[in-house]
Amino acid sequence: MQIYLIKNILIVNEGTISSGDVLIKKGRIDKIAANIQTQALTTEINGEGLHLLPGAIDDQVHFREPGLTHKANIHTESRAAVAGGVTSFMEMPNTIPPALTQELLEEKYEIASRSALANYSFFMGTSNNNADEVLRTNEKKKEVCGIKIFMGSSTGNLLVNNPLALDRVFRECEVLIATHCEEERVISQNLQRLRSENREFTAADHPLIRDDEACFQSSFKAVQLAKKHGSRLHILHLTTEKEMQLFTDMLPLPEKRITAEVCVHHLHFSSDDYARLGNLIKCNPAIKAPHNREALWKALISGKLDLIATDHAPHTLEEKTGPYEKAHAGLPLVQHSLPLMLHYVKEGRIGLETVAKKMSHAVAICFRIKERGFIREGYYADLALVDLNAPWTVAKENILYKCGWSPFEGFKFPSSVKKTFVNGNLVYGNGLFDESQHGQRLQFDR
């Protein structure tokens, strides 16, 4: 493998920003020092004025393969990911067929081994009647990121609303349980009430149907189950101020048994944006009123929200347009998540060190990912080289998602990802890709 020496770089890692050099050899960070001399057969990169961050780890994406590849596939979306500084991803089970058996789960790993440009892991799917299969994941705890439970609406038979099934999985599962929390009963009641008004729905009704109470009741149920059984629970994409009372910022992350995340679109958009973007920002759980967004920011900075993800969920434009009730829920985000957070660094809302913490360090700690998520000697060289003063505008020609659109189209980001290393390979640099090497299956210290 090629040897790289990044000179005079500002290294953002573990709460500090320091100047130095970084040597990459045999896929790993070989040395970090104030001044490393160039060695034979070394490619030197001038990092002056640039910042080096650990590559972002996105613990929640939908790359749509197998079965939904008209929207996206593992290759196209991992390509978009690395262009945005995301070096590892964890993908959800709601593909076709859904990953409800160990054999189907391993088929996804096989696809990724041939096509993913970033490192990868896949969640095992849960239904009302596959508990035996789900619990086989206990035997693979070092190789699988976790299991996913949809405690609310989902596609196919992935909705888990059987109390006995939920209790058994929370009781016996030895790996991380990740939950999508929305209470289906509340959603149905809201929908019925609004339909009685005999009016046409629009995207602005989405947070009224999938409201704060639907989220809170489901998250509360998940927390109670986890406390009852001592489960390792991670609640995905929190959206409401009310839910923040369920979490603590008093414990160090490694000691938490219940963790929580926020997604970039819930930090950026609010219900005020439905008038402009309509179904393009329809997603589950819904983007809600502005006071919720402010509460999420406060909880993120305080430590109640442990990490930042995307819930990248691409659909074709055709699937997103038309009547509200027929429009698919989800939006593509993985290429633009780190640039968006760098935008908020420039705005003064979050520190660069906190971005590295919430998008890399905390994800590695939360999932106990082996030898990734930090800029440390001996760790895999998963790195993003960014220029905080290189503005660019999102446009059709630079959107890399297979679906070809973004809710950020026309938005000017103040900072750019210049280069991305995955396992020491310069997979992305200044708009060009090296696809000669694929990502690796993530391993876990459990």
C-alpha cells in the first residue's frame, strides 16, 4: 500500500487541535509527531491551513441494496459518503428482502465486500416472529454492529409491536439494540382526527400526524424495557424536546447503557421549512417545530445526545413528489452531513473538536468499534482532510447520490472535504476517486 505523509496539518482529535505531521503506512496511522522526515517511496501532502479529522462514522444509513437499487446501492452511496468525509457506515435492515435471517444479513456483507468504498456493518432486522434468529446475533457480537427494532411504522413486517417479542429481545440480546421510536397507536389516532377535518393533507401536516407524543411514548417504552433488563439500548434520530428528559448527561459515554443520537436534518430544518421544501423533507420521525430543534442543539452540546448521524434514506424524485400521503419518507444526506456540521462550526454553534467527538469518537465508543474513530498511532487511517475556508454550492452536477437530488441543492457550504482516506487508501481527493480498494467489515471490541 502507498505511504502518505501529511505535513503541517492541524489535527483535530480527542478535544484538542494541534499542529503536526501524520504518517500513514500499511493502512494505519504509523506516526504522529511535530516533524516527520519524508521517507523513500512516500507521497507527501501539504496540509498547511487544513484540518485533519477522524473520518465520520455514520451509524444509520439506508443504502437500499438488495431489492431497491432503483433508488441507491451500496457502491453509489458509499461513494457519496467518502466524498463527504464519511469513512464507515452502518446500514439498516429494511431492504428487499429485509435482513431477518442471518443468511440474508451475510448476503449484504458479501455485496459490500465487492462494492463499498467505505467500511461497513449491517444491522440485523427484527420482526414479531424472528426472535430466535435475532438472538443468533449474540454469537457474532464482534462482527455485527447491532440489531434494529422498528417500534413504529416500517416497511414489510419489520414493525415490532408484540409486547412478548419485545420483552424477549430486550431480555436476551447481548448486542446493542437500536430503536426507531414512534408509537403507532398515537400516529393512527392523529391521522384519524385530522381526516375528520375533511381537507387535503400537505407535508406541513407530517409533524402533526407523527407528533411529539408519538415519539415520547415509544422512546419511554424502549427506555423502560432497557432499564428492566439492563439492555444496551441506542435510540436513533431523536426529534423532540420532551424526549430529552429520558437521557442523562451526568455519565461518561463509556458508562452509559442507554444512549441517543440526533440526525443532521433535525438539527438544520424545522417545520417552517415545509412551505419551501414540502415532501422533500418528509421523513420519519418528522421534522418538527423550531423549539424542538433548539432543544436538540442544547442536548447535543450538553451530552444528553451522544452522537450525530444522518438516517440517509434516498428516494427518487418521482417517489418524493405528488400528494403528501403517497410521497415516500426519507431524504439523502450522507454526502453533506460533515459539510453541514462544518457550516455550524463557522456559525459558532459547535466547536470543531465537538464535531470530531460526536461524528467519530462517540460513535466508536458507543458501538465499541475496534481501532477506528480516533487519530491515534496504530489505528486504521480513516481520515478526512478539510478546508474550512473553501466554499462551494450544492448543485445537480456535484450531487453523488444515485437519486440525483438533495434538500441542500442551492445551499452554499463554507467548508469543503478535500481528501478522504479509508484504511490508508486515498479513496477521494479533490473530486477524484480511487476505487481500487474496497472498505473493510467493521469489527467490535465486545
